[in-house]
Amino acid sequence: MLPVSLTLDPAFRVGPVRRRTFGSFVEHLGRCVYTGIHDPGHPTADEDGFRGDVLELTRELGVSTVRYPGGNFVSGYRWEDGVGPIGERPVRLDLAWHSSDPNLVGVDEFMRWARKADVEPMMAVNLGTRGVQEALDLLEYCNVRGGTRLSDQRRKNGTEDPHGIRMWCLGNEMDGPWQIGHKTAHEYGRLAAETARAMRMVDPDLELVACGSSGVVMPTFGEWERIVLGEAYEHVDLISAHAYYWEEDGDLGSFLASAVDMDHFVESVTATADAVRAHKKVSKRIHISFDEWNVWYQKRAESKPPTGHDWPVAPVLLEDRYNVADAVVVGNLLISLLRHTDRVHSASLAQLVNVIAPIMTEPGGRSWRQTTFHPFAQASQLATGDVLRVAIDAPTYPTAQFGDVPVVDAVATYDDDAGQVALFAVNRSLTEHVELSVDTRSIPGLRLLGATTLANPDHTWAATADDATSVLPQPNASAAVDGGRLTVRVPPVSWNVIRLGV
């Protein structure tokens, strides 16, 4: 058993836990919307056609914000198609995913769903095929109380009060050559600045997210952020980060260390933003919206869109079935996001239902929780107060991608008012049990409230509609607190949560 020492100390505060860290994403992609959140023939469907079982699971997951309607989809989207009488809405080709969209769900329906799910909406505007005016039109439709053509159209369509959407994404992945209307950094930076400036003329208090590079592996990464923020720094609040390239491809050791890569990503974007800040000689800081992140097996057949003359509605796309190792990596990525709470002010697990998602559904039938559901739900529920950076003294193991990596990664949160600590830790070792010895003397009087472990001797076990409960977070009876020290034994490839209270 490998010994690992951790130290908890309130002096190691990083910043407050941000509820927006626990956001998700709903795109018109595959079965995320149709037969995902919206399935009028389902036994649990409400008067708006939304699945009650999915709403219940969304609330259980603890989602705080939901980004909508894309994603790649938004770069060709005409929001006007999705408002007004259902029978008059056109069916449109979705070039991003080679599908058809019947526009049965649009902005008004999504906002009704968001209220039912108790989530904050994060709306994206099309800066691929459209521009400043179309963004202003959508903002007017959504947020102006009345007395104008578009706000009165919303009222006529059945929504009297404005939607009051605060967070807006200025396009999506605009450096990606797969993106409809993709642009150079200078082209996009200027467009983002002009769109932001105009939107603030309607409402100066909006929170606006500029597109960062589509990923750290992009040749544009770093320079894209520098140029875009050079154009738009004064007009936006956050810059986006997207990452999906973590998957287990036969190198399990590197896969389990994926959070090392996320740490590098966040710190690189932060350094670039701060360099622009220094150059501009301003006090304002730009923070990060990590509004697309997940494990995604992009080489699998279900990630290949239809081709040719086949333009189906809601095809099976990106429906990864996640195993125990995937859940441990998702938990470790959450540790990384929390550890950077001083600069990551918003994040979105992409996506919510069916599409690389923690929630799966059958059309008209069952729903179930994937393995990745559990670390997200636990972190969302238990992370309160301030994030504490945990001092870790652990042996390392070699990885092909990241060199020598500590076998344990961890972060903690400390709620002064409640007198409670939540410690989140992963054992990334493929074979070795670990004994954690945690020095808690800086927070006197802590006692054990509970400890759970998510693991399985077969790390490839995945939940299905027939069996979603054989592997769940289970009580860890080895946890104990004595004399200002917590000890707990954790198995290989595991996600662990320990709760302590005064």
C-alpha cells in the first residue's frame, strides 16, 4: 500500500466555490434535445413535452448553468425558426452534424425547461453565418420588456416577462476549420468586440464570453487568445476554453493523468490573458469559461455524423458509454476546475443528455445515470465555501504523455459558516492501493461525517439501462479521524469523497 500525505489548511484558500463551475450544455446535436430533454410521447412528459425523469435527474446532478443551443450547431442557427406557432416552424438542415432540425424546441421552450430544471441559461449567438444585428435581435427578443417589435413578438408567443438572460457566448470555436463561417483571430476579435459593444448598449450588465481557441492542440492556441483579447479585452468578461481530447486509447496511465493537461490548459490561457492585461495597462482581469469539457471517444462509430443524402432528425451521435475509469478522470477534471476557481469562473460539462453525457435515455423509455454522473453530482452537492489547495506528498508513476505524475490528486473545500470540509481525491495508480494520511490540525475539532469510494476491480465496467446500480459510490469504512489526522485507504483507479465537520 502506497503512503500519501495530504495537508489541509485554511491559509491555502484559492477562492470561493463558484456554482457556475457545475454547468452543463444542451446542443441541438444527436438525441440531446429530441428524445433527450424533449420527448412528448414519453410517460413522464409534461405539457411542454419535456421528460420528467430527465428533469429530475438534472436536478439530482446539481447542474447550475446550461449553455444553449451550441456548440457547432449555433454557427448556422437562425433563432427565428424556433419561435412562434409550432406548426409554422421550418425544418432546416444542420450542416454542423449533417442532420435535420424540426425546430420543435427553440429559445422560449428552452427557457421554460431551464426554469423547470432550476438552471441558469447561458445563451450562444451565431457569429458564423450571422453577426451584430442578429445578436441584437435575439437579445431584444429575450431581454427587452416590451414595446418593440421583437419583444412584443415574444409576448405574443406566450412569454409576457423577459427571459432576463445574463450570460452570452459570442459564437463558438471560431478558429476551427470545421466551424461554419470560421474566421481568423483578427476577423473574429473585431466581430466579437463590435457585437459585445452593441449588446452592452442594450444592457451594460451582460456577462459576455469571447471564443478562445478550440483546444490546446490547435495551431492557433495561445496566439488566438492574444489577438482576440487584443481586440475585445475591454468589452468581454471571460474567454472560453474547450477540451475533449482525453480518452483511454490503450494508455490507461496517461488517461488517468488527464487533469495534468487541464491544469496546463488553464494556466496557459490565464497567462495569455494576463499578458494582454499588462500590455493594455488596465486593472480588469479576464477569467475563463471552460464551457465545453469531457471525456470523448471521437474515433468510435457513434461519433461519425451521417453522410450523403441522409439528413435524419435526432440521429444516434456521440453516445459514449462511460466506464469506471472515465468517471475517475471526470472527477479529476473537476478537481482541476475547482483548484483554479480563482480564474475559472464558469464551466460546462458537455453535454447533459445522451451526447457524451452523464444522463442516458431510451426514446419513449428508460433513463439512467452513467458512471460519470456520480462524481459530478457529489462535487456539486458537497463543494461549498472556499476552495483549499491541498499540499500533496505522493509517489509518482510514469506516463507516456505527461512524464512522472503523482499517484494521488486532490482538492478540498471549506465552509467556515457550516464548519464543514469536503475532500475530493483520486487514486490514479493502476494497481496500488493508497493510504491517505491527511493532516487536519489547522482546522481543530474536525470529525468524520462520511466517506465514499467509486471504484471497481474491472475499471471497464459501464452502466446500462439494465444495470446502472451495481457500481456506485460506496461507504468507505476505513476512514477515521484521530488526533487531528484523517486516514483512509483507497483502491486503484478510484474517486473518493471524504466529509468532515466541526
